[in-house]
Amino acid sequence: MTLSLSRLAQPTSVSTSTVAQACPDADTLLALNGVSKRFVTSRHDTTALDDISLEIKQREFICVVGPSGCGKSTLLNLIAGIDTPTEGELVFDGHRIKGAAAERVVVFQEAALYPWLNVRANVEFGLKIKGTQKKQRKELVDRYLELVNLTRFEKAYVHELSGGMKQRVQLARALAVEPRMLLMDEPFAALDAQTRDALQLELQDIWARTGSTILFITHNVREAALLGDRVFVMTPSPGRIKAEIPVSLPRPRDLDTHAVADFATEIRSALQHEDYAGRAPVASFMI
């Protein structure tokens, strides 16, 4: 039976002037207050993000969806500390973000592995940079290779791995340094549908077992409905938070259920922007 979406959740229209302006509570891990980002050159002055305010609590799985060019990756870079805001502030665990840190680790769309290192050495790399002792490195690498089901491939090299296996290695490398927040930038977008579906299910299990907080960027509304505790919907450029949709479904979730499909429909509806809503279809005589 298809669940009535009106009884499951109602999207919250977000007023950027009011969200996250108050002091965050004890469970808040990340708070953005009036964050804007402009890119200025001699020829252009582009506002990528405009007055973004939101809060993310510890152990939450947050998804962000929006059209191409709306600033999703820019938002992630600001949270990672790779870039700085033009206006506003980002606060992580009570401290203003001033640069990159091991407590916030990015998982990219491309795996970005070192081809001269085998799987074990790639997963261990961040721990070496961090200065973790050899015995502890081995324990951590063993744990996270098992978690992503790659123990028997620990001696394989990058060119011997499938796309899904490469993403598992990247995820294990990120988890091994035990960050407090994973920042995932469309990590499954380049994978085939079958592999993507499998990794979505695995990620739910990994998140539940590790207790990490995850911020997940995606274009895929069904992926957002499947994974997210809450989904933030962004407007076209300049990127603003248009709506916040709580996904009140039990876990683990199945991609093919009516309930997930209903939430995906709600997210897709929220993505519709007034700039496009009134446009009539263009007649075409091309064959």
C-alpha cells in the first residue's frame, strides 16, 4: 500500500533569516549562519551561495539536492575547510571552521586513489599522515577493510579494481582516520546502476555501525529519499536553501518501496523552481 506522503512529512520552507541564528543545542555538530560565497574575477562577479543557514546534529545523515551549478559542491568545500565564505560563519562542534581538519573528511565522486599503492596501503595512507602508530594502523585498516568487504583484495592494485571497489577503498580510507563527519560529493554518480544500488545499501549499514555524521551531495532524488534523515533542497544559482524535508521512514530502507518513491516525488516537487514553472514547451519540427 502506498503511504500518504502528507502524513509522512511536510517540506519546510526555509527562511534563511531565521534558521540556525540561535545558539545551537548540545547535539548540534555543525551550524552555518548566513553563509554566502562569491567568486570575483576581473570579468565576473558570481554569487554561488546566498545566505545559507542550517544545522546538522551528531549522527545525522543529511542529503543536499539541487540543480547543476547551484553551489552544492561549493557548500561542501566550505564545510571541509577547503575554501572560505565571503560572508557568514561555519561552526563545527562549537568552533569556527578556519581550515581543513581530519575530523571532516571528503569522499569524492572520483576515487582519487594512489595507483602505485595497493588497497591496504591506500587505506593506511591517511593514518600515516596522521602519525598513527603501526600496530593501531593495522587494527584500523583491518577493521575498515572488513567493513567495506575488501579484506581479500587488500593486496590488489587500483588498476585491478572495479569502479565500485575503488569507491569502497576510498570510503575505507576516509573512515580509517575516524572523522566525526563524512562529506560525500556525489560518490556513486559515476557508477553503473547495479553497483550504485548495492553501495547505497552498504552505506546505510556502514553509517549505522560507525555512528558517523554524513553530509551527502546528490542529484538523485530517490537516493536522497533512501539515505537521508533530512533532505535540504537548493534553488538554482545563486544557491539558497529552498526547503527542508524530513524523511521519517524506518531503517534499513529499500530503494524499491512505495514509501521511498513517495518521498522521492516530494523532493522532486520541491526542486521545481518558479523560473521554469511557467515556461511553455518549445515546438520542434526536428526529426
